[in-house]
Amino acid sequence: MPDPQAPFVLICPTYADGMGRGAVAKPVIRFLNDPARRALLRGVIASGNRNFGATYALAGRVVAEKCNVPVLYAFELAGTETDVARVRAGLEKFWGMECLTAP
């Protein structure tokens, strides 16, 4: 399992049934159950499938709420070149204004 040593942004997929159950993948839950890892989390980027309506990118919203961090971006399925460009630009801006010493 990854062991981050610096603040990070989590990119996570959404796996949910029609009721939203199971949205956050078990490996993501195990990863974030470690308090040291969770303390370094600064934001979430989520993927999902718009065909599933309200559960689109639900994992990102769940993680963000539980860990008190922002959802920085959501993209559909594997994303597009536009999504990649937006995420890169957004992360550059985010890390440029983020205080890395803040809890």
C-alpha cells in the first residue's frame, strides 16, 4: 500500500449500487483508515459514470465529507484530454496556494 510522506490529493473511482452503497472502494477505505495517511490528504478528485445520476463521482463526495477536504474535480469514466489538462492546471493552482504545513 502506498505510504505518502507529503500532502497529497487522492484520485478515486466510484463503485456504487443504485442506492449509493459501496461507492468508496475497499482499498481506498483501508488506505484512509490509517490516521497518518488521512492527515496528509488535502483534496479529492473523483471519477464516475454519469449514467448513474446522483451517484456520479459519489466516492469523492463521501471521502471529502468524512475527511473534511474539498472535492477538487470530478470526471467521467477514464476522463478526456480536456479533463487531464484541467486537473493539471487545477493542481498547479491548488498546490501554489495551499499551505503545506496546515493540518
